[in-house]
Amino acid sequence: MLVYFITDEPTKLPAVRAMLEPQYNVVPRLLGNDSAQASARGVLMVDVDLRQMVRVEQVRLTLQQMSSSSEKLFVVHNQVPSMVAQAYALGATVVISRAKEAAYKLAQIEDAEKAAQRDAEAPSSGGDSPSAAFASMFSALRNGRPINILDAEHATAQIVDRVKRDGLVTWLDEVRRYHEGTFQHCLLVTGVAAGFGLEIGFNSADVARLGIAATLHDIGKARIPLSILDKPGHLDPAEDAIMRRHPEIGYDLLKDVAGMTPEILDGVRHHHEYLDGSGYPDGLTAPQISDLVRLLTISDIFAALIEARPYRAPTPRHTAYQILCDMGGKLEGSLVKAFAHVALKS
């Protein structure tokens, strides 16, 4: 794999080469060199002082000249929040706090690319990717056709297998790299929920049950107007009211589908309910909220925080987990504590 190392300090190059070569071929690109371009596909690794706006503009220009590389790994020393946000605004796909972490992240990128290649080469009969299954289900519902529960079960089984085989972190990195919007969120939630179930010792049937609830939890968004669903910014109050109807819509779409179980319908309708009664659509309180819904809600919130959105950068996993911890009586404390092993696992 080629690694194009973009820096404003040439003295950093020897240390980076010592860490990455010979496993990776490091190609230096000095910031401000107008001839910088990517002669072949590779990963861009950017280690530049983003506190200086002149440097930021130079990075922007350099990235435009090297647009053939989709992977952009930024080094932001000490993870200064404003600089992390700046890195994502420039197009970062991964942000690390020091150059020494690069080898590990590059290995994850390689693993994700190999996994994606395996999916692409899989036979078409029974081998469609999870994202294709999501596209099929959403398309069917948008066009007034019912979904097939077998599609959801097949997609879920694939995701559970991938999390078991490659680990949750690899799955999260791959999804955020290759998908966006509603599909990205659904794929992330299913992976997180599967990882959660596996971590706390669920048997295969219970992991599958939780996974299918996660796969279908946002299916009601298939009937939300695309102008709201794909809006590249925060929703206004009227739009938010429409968006908040998706759990009820999903429940209504699925309640008559053959093979749909009450616990799956419960997860679809109630994944935005909180133990203190402040959730929606039914304002349930703790005694009315099932264990499956409690697990699904934690997975959903965490996935929403760490996903990429047009109006904000992904929240780092440790920060997302702290937000869960700070939600007081809304989430079950013992489950949030157990979730630490999922959220913070490297």
C-alpha cells in the first residue's frame, strides 16, 4: 500500500519512514508544493499544524490535487477538539493523536478493504452484501411493497458474522468509509448491537434477535420525505416532528409482515423510549421497557454519535460513551457500564 505523507515539516519524514517502511511505501509530499498529486491509489497521511489558516488552505488545495485517494488519515496532536473538527471538515476519514498510531490504523484500513473485496467477490445467490439488503428493503417500502423478513435475517447474519470474524472496530471503520446517511446508521446500529450481545454473553439466537431488531429499527424512515431524511443540516421543529414519527410508521409497516415477532415490533416502536418516561412515541417508563429495547436504545444512541453527518464530525468513541454515562436515569446504568467493553475496545 502507498502512503502519501503530507507535512509542513520535512524533518518528520525520517521518523514516519522508520515506523511504516518496508511494510508500506511512504511517498513524501511537502505542503505548498503545487505539483503534489497522487500518481497511484493510496492513503493520504496528513501531519500539519492546522492552527494556522494558511496551512489549512494549503492542505485543502493539496487534497484537491490528490483527490484520487479516498482514505485521509490526519494526525492531530493531543486531539485538540477544534483541530479534530477542522481535520474532519477537510475530509479526514481517520484522526489519530500521534504518528505512532498510523501503522495500526493502516492495518485496519487494509483489513476493511480486503473484507469489502470479499463481499464484492461473493456469489450473488445468497451472497448479497448487507447494504444491498437494506437498499432492497427500503426500496420495497418506498414503493408500497412489503418487505421479506428473510432479507432482514440474512443481512443481520452477515453483519454478526463480520463482527465475530473481523471485530467491531473494523466493521465500524468500514461502514463509515463506504456508506452514508440512513444506510450507514442502520449498518452501524446492527454491528454495535451484535457486538454488545456477543460481549455480554448472549447465545446465538439472542444475538440474532437483537440484531434483527437493530436491522429493522429505523425502517419507518423509508416513508419519511427524502427532503427531511437527507437534509444536510439540523431539522426545524416541523421537520423534527415528522422525523419523530418514524418508530410508529415502522411499527405499522411491519406489524402484518409474516414472521415478524412481537419483540422485534417492540424494538422498532420503542427504541427512542427512556426509563424516565421522557422518550417517544409512547412515553414509556422503566417497568414497560423490555431488556431488548434497553440494549437497542444504547446501541442506537452510540451509533448516532459516532457516525459521520454533513453538519458535524463523528464523535470519538470515548466521548460518545461518556455521553451515555451522563444520561442519568434515561438508560439502565448496569447496561451502560457493560457497554464500556464494546464502546472503548480498540
